[in-house]
Amino acid sequence: MPSSSVAVDTELDTVLLKPIDSSTREIKSLDGLWRFAPASDNLAEPWKSVLPGDLECPVPASYNDIFLLPSLRNHVGKVWYQRTVHIPRGWKDQRIFLRLDAATHEGEVYVGDKKIASHVGGYTPFEADLTEHVKPGEAVRVTVGVDNILTHETVPPGEVVTNAVGKKEQKYFHDFFNYAGLARSVRLCCAPKNRVEDITVTTDVRGSAGAVEYKLELEGKGRAEAELLDAEDKVVGKASGLEGLIDVANAKLWQPGAAYLYSLRIRLYASDTSDELVDEYSIPVGIRTVKVSGKKFLINDKPFYFRGFGKHEDTPVKGKGHDDAWMVHDFELMRWIGANSFRTSHYPYAEDVMDYADKHGWVVIGETAAVGLNLGIISGITGGPKRKTFAPDFANDNTQAALRKGIEELLQRDKNHPSVVMWSITNEPDSSEEGSRPFFEPLVKRARELDPTRPLTYANVTFCTLEKDILADLFDVIGLNRYYGWYEFTGNLEIAEQKLEAELLAWEAKHQKPMIMFEYGVDTVTGLHSVHAQPWSEEYQVEYYEMYHRVFDRVDAVIGEQAWNFADFGTGVGIFRVDGNRKGVFTRDRRPKAAAHTFRKRWTGK
Ligand code: GCB
């Protein structure tokens, strides 16, 4: 929505600005091989000496598929990473810190013998402030413990059980492999002690003019000056102080598929009367508005139709490890197929992905890691007794607090990305359970408080039908995950088509809100062909998607189609999965299945 004011003070105790290089800040990458050892009973206080054994693990990467040890693939608990870090000689009188882009699901950082930081939540960054613990010029031993355990009080939730042969097993309620470790970059950084601590930017468009409003938080004192530069580095507007508004005549808008980025450069000087530069920080700014109006989703006041995918951060060998080559290739495939958007299902993605989306005009729905808050699905599939999800022994007050923190960290991290147009608060919760309302209502309120500029959505699961769902009215856009023709009416696309259309029309009639099909898809084995378009064949996937698309085109309130999934991905084992989830339109190594051409034709006309 167009912003009339800058977001409220967040009062967050979370990592604020992303580390950058500037005239006053430096970064040293710690990516590469780290000494590595899984926790074991005979490994007490491993941070106190050099890790035993000869394993080395690459960072960034999930550790599970790197080694050929079954014990590591299915490890439950902590692993240890360690390396020697040289603190640059020139970093005197600076704040020196480690920045871990993610430690999945819980990280703890030691420097030498001392614990410096810890963080719960596997998909958001954290910092360890080393300033008081290191000296410029020295070499220190850095040890990072990473725990992959999911409990009733983590997001996503899980349960550790002891199996029949006395081993610990991690159970979880979501459909992707519990990849863990340091799957994103680790950096050693320095920033001035007096510095810009946080920047919040919101934008608006008035006729041909753009408005860029900013708000700063400082650590220490100083005189702040803001300059807005265009893509040619020409200053197009200025303001002073901790809050300001810069008007941009004839603004070039950030548009889907045609990104234009300005840059907001903040310079902090020692005092009102001094020209001594103490800090400099620049962030990209895309001028655009986002709004829901009636049954439409407007970007820059024009109706936007979401064409794209639910994705995963998932590749062979690296698991959820971020990799620029895979990332750019995925975006190139999405461009080839004619997509314009994606949902970060089912957790916040690496910031590198968000930066790329900003630069190249991708529209992003940013999702939290709240997946699997639904015990009804399991009992629905197994026919077992229904256990309540929102109850003291599952999703309880502590789980809610963990999700609240997850929402705060995601919104804080990604608030300035023009590519992000909407937040998805949760995927497929049991929204028919009475307890889901008191669980989510305050969280939705918190998200709106933190970011009044972006609409909110969630992904509704098929079992929580229009009659049973009690959450939809909290959100601006209704997301639906529907598998008619796969989990229901398997192989019968005629019935599936009728059911799907009837259901979409009923949701439209009741809620009068825009709706996005957040998931629709069928498992498809590449190379399996069938004249009768049988389930699992490439032909069936093609016919299934054609059917859904006919229906979407007949329902006015459908403002987006996000196929499930962009690519095949790793999952836990089970009789429902053959070497992972095969609903990809591309294979796990990113080759197109026949349906990729169906999408390309629909989305590009080619
Ligand atoms: C869903 C989930 C997604 C699964 C998908 C499937 O509804 O949201 O995480 O992977 O179904 O393939 O069953």
C-alpha cells in the first residue's frame, strides 16, 4: 500500500543492516572449508581446542549430503565448525563482528574459549560482536555450533523420538529435507563505533513524481545527510537528519520485469559543525507502490498477475547451501519460462536472492518458516487419531513467541527490498482449529505494525475448506494450495476441473478478495510417458496444468498462479516420495519436463 508514513519504531533486538563495503566499512569473507565434527559424547567443550578428525565442510552448504556417512545425513543434534580467523591489522577502534547469514536451526559462536553469541531460527541472520574479545592483527579460533533439532517450540516445529533400535530420530511435519548447517555466508566485518545502525525506506508515487521517505537509527551521535542517486550515480535529491523525505521529479519506477534502482547514500558526520565523515552506508531504493484494491493486486496502480512458482532452496550435494551459479541459473530458467514472481516457500531465502530480485525486477512473496503447524494433515493421510495442533503440547505460547520473532526478523531483514510486495505469514496451518485464531491474530497484528506498507497473505490447505477456515478474513490476499487431480480425484481431471472451479467461485463469493493459487502440481517422473496421460507421466502433468489454467481464466478473483514446484527437491523418505518430491516443472538438476513448455507457451506465447 502506498505509505503515508515511515514504519513505526520496531524496537527490535535483531540484526539490523546487512554488512557492506563502503568508505567506512569492510568485510572479509570466511566462506570456504571449515574444520568439522559432529557432536558426540566424547567431544566435550570442542571450542577449547582444535576439532578432532579430518573432516572439512564447505561453507556455505548444508552438511547432510556432503559426506557419505549415513550418520551425518540423518544426524540429530549439534555439529561443530571451526577455523582460524585473522583480524585485519587496520581494524583499530572499530566495531568488529561476525555475521552469519544463517545457522540452521540454532547457532552458537565461540571465540577462543568464550561463547559470544547464539541465535535460534534457521533462516535469518545474526551477529557475534567480537569487539571486546579480539585485537586487530591477531589470529583467533572461531568455533560455531549448529543444532538441527526441531521441537514443538521451534519454527518450523518437529519432534525428536527414540526409535525401536534406541536411536534418536527427528520427525517433522513439512515436506522438505531437514537440511542443516551453515548454508549461507559467514563474514568478518568492521563498522565504525559511531554508525548508522538501521535504515527504513518507504516510497510513494504522486503523478510522475516519486517520494522516498527514510528513517535512521544511529549508534552514537552524529549529523546525518542523505542523498538519493540515480542509476548513473547522479544526485537527484537530498535531505538531512534522522528522518527525511526526498521528492524525485519524473521518477523512474521500479516495475516488475523492469527494475530501476536508485541508491540512498547516508553519510554520518562527527557533529553538527564538523565535516569529519564517520560512517557511510548506501542501500538500493526502488520507487514503487503496492496496494490491494477490491479483487485486484496493484503494483504502481496497475493490476499485477503473479506468474511463477513456489520454490525451495535445494540443489544436489549442497542441500540448502546458497550458490550464486545455481541462483542465477534458476532466475534465467524462470525468465525463459516467462515467470515474473515467486514465493519464498517455506522460509526466508538467502539475502543474495532478494538482492538479485531487486536488481532484475522479480516480484517476491516473502514467507516465514511457519510450515507444518498442522497435525491434521498427518492424521488425514494416515487415518490416525486427530491430535490438536494449537495446544499446550504442540504449537503453544512459546511456539507463537518463536514465530513472532521469526516474523520480526524477516520483516526487519527484508523491509527495504522493492521486490518484496507481500508477506506470507504461514503455509498450511490447521486454520479450521479454534486455537489457530488466537495463535495467528496477534501475529498478523504485529506484522501490520512493523510494516503497514505491504499486504499480508497465507497459504490455505485443502482440508481447511471455505466452511471450516477461520483465518482468511485476517489477510488481504487469500493463498490457496490445491491438488485436485492429484491427492484428490487422482487421475480424473474432469471431476477435478469441476471441483476446482466450484471451490474458487465459492471463495470469491464469500471473501471478495484477490486469490493466488500458491500451489498446484503433480509428481512427475521425467521420461515417463503415457498415451493415456496417467498420473506420474509427463503427459499427465501437462494436462493437469492446462486444466488448472482454464479454470483460473474463468475466475475473476484469481490474480496469480504459482506452480508447485519450480524444481524437484529433496524430502525425507516415505512411501509418498520417490527420491524426493517430483512435482518440479524442472528436474532437480534443472532440466525442463514437458510441462515447462506448457508454461512457456502460456506465459510468453512462444
Ligand atoms: C503442500 C505443501 C508443500 C508440499 C506439497 C506437496 O501442500 O505446502 O510443502 O511439498 O503440498 O507436494 O505435497
